[in-house]
Amino acid sequence: MLSEMSATEYNDWVDHFSRTPFMPQLIDVEFAALHGSVYSAMCGAKTEITDFMLLTDIEPNDEDMPDDVIQSVSEGITGGVRYEQPNRGS
């Protein structure tokens, strides 16, 4: 992954994670997954991992993003290859 990353992008990641540590969120997700597994094994009920997360507030979002929003967000991603479906009508 680092070989595909520019020095500027790497520096941005280092700057971001120096201000926002990744470790507490990772531990929260791991313990939430563990609690969810134990709960479903003991109770037999199906739950979401977000039900057991303490540090991360993730609200479930059931609505899909419109295409224009997805395209505007993806304009900032560099280095990707756009996939377009072949024209089947001609």
C-alpha cells in the first residue's frame, strides 16, 4: 500500500493520525465484535456491531446516496480507474 502512496498523501495520513489516534477506535470495534459474538452465542439474537460500540457513534443510514453525491465525492480520489459498464444496446 505504501508503494502506491505519494509522499504528500503519506504525510497527510501521518498528520491526521498524529492528531486523531486510531488505536481507541480499533479497540472499540474489536471489543464490540467480541461482545456481539458472545451475545449472539448466548442469546441467539442477531445484533449489529454498532449496538456494542462505546466510543464510536455510528447512526445507521438506510437511505442510499444519490449518484451525483457519490460522483462529487469520488472526484477527490486520485489514482483510481473508473469502471463503466459496456453499452449493451448497440
